[in-house]
Amino acid sequence: MAKIDDSVKKKVPELRFPGFTDDWEERKLGELSNIVGGGTPSTSNPEYWDGDIDWYAPAEIGEQSYVSKSKKTITELGLKKSSARILPVGTVLFTSRAGIGNTAILAKEATTNQGFQSIVPDQNKLDSYFIFSRTNELKRYGEVTGAGSTFVEVSGKQMSKMSIMVPELSEQQKIGSFFKQLDDTIVLHQRKLDLLKEQKKGFLQKMFV
């Protein structure tokens, strides 16, 4: 990656992959994606639950980059009888209340409850991992613009107004791929660390009287 001269920092990042020279553009998140809320079928009707459709709650989001299996599922009827919507693969789930700003990318189509304002990227304009890598910006924006007396919540309308600097799609994909590789490496090392901790615990139990 090449370092950029201070004089052109305003419209391009400090570090950049070779071959990319165009300025980044300031866009609204709603111009690059659809912001989709969720819903919950009536819990008193068993016909709505334990179906084939994954249905996520905010508490399940934040530990992994990708999610593919929810704790609870709903049926086709439950989907029809609620405001939940099917979200495609590549959607960035974004928790919009009770801990604003936890994110994960859908590896399999699913739905969510109403504690989300999920980002469905326009595939010709926005790369999933590029926007996922900017979770801290999304979180900060949600916390600042969110409102509510009982708990702070950010609306889909508000999220769609978020200003964000973006390059052309091919540069987004390059950046997204770079950060995905880093995240994958972190996860791998975290697993090794966890395993070593378990091994140490075992040795401590067995090597002292």
C-alpha cells in the first residue's frame, strides 16, 4: 500500500492499495443500501415458531463476523404475520437498540426481530465487508443520533441519512478483502490462545500436589 501526500488527504485515505487514484465520494448510506427493520411474530401462536427461517435477536450478534444459524426460528406463516423480512446473504445486521452498533454479516438468508436496522448493500455500489469493517463509525453514528426515553434507539430513516466516504466498488472490495483476512487471522490466533489456556489449566491441575 502507498502512503498519500498530506495535501490530498481530504478525499482519499492516508494508506491506499496501488492502482487506485480516484477521489472517495461522500454519500448517504441510504443511497448505497436499503435499511431494513425486523419484527416478531406473536409468541402465543405456536404455528409461527420453530420453522425453517432463521430469526435473530440482538444478543446473538457481536461475537462473529459471519452468522449462519440463529437460536430461534420462525415459519412462513410467522413471517407473513409479522413485520419481519427476509434478508439476503451479505446483509450486515446492525443492532439498533439495547447496545447499539453490534454487527455481523449474514452467511445465509434470515430475518431479525425489531431490535435491528440491517444494511442490505446495493451490490453495484457497496461491498458487505467494506461497510462491516466500519462498524465503529456506524456504532458512533447510531449512539449520537439515537433517541428514546426508556432506551436509546436509532431508526432506519436516521441510519439512511448517515454520511459516509466511499471509493468505487472495486476498491471497496479490495479493502474489504484485506480486513477479512486480518479478522480471520485474529480468530485463528484467538482459538490457539484459548486452547493454550485450557492446556495450561490442565497442567496446573496435574503438575502440583
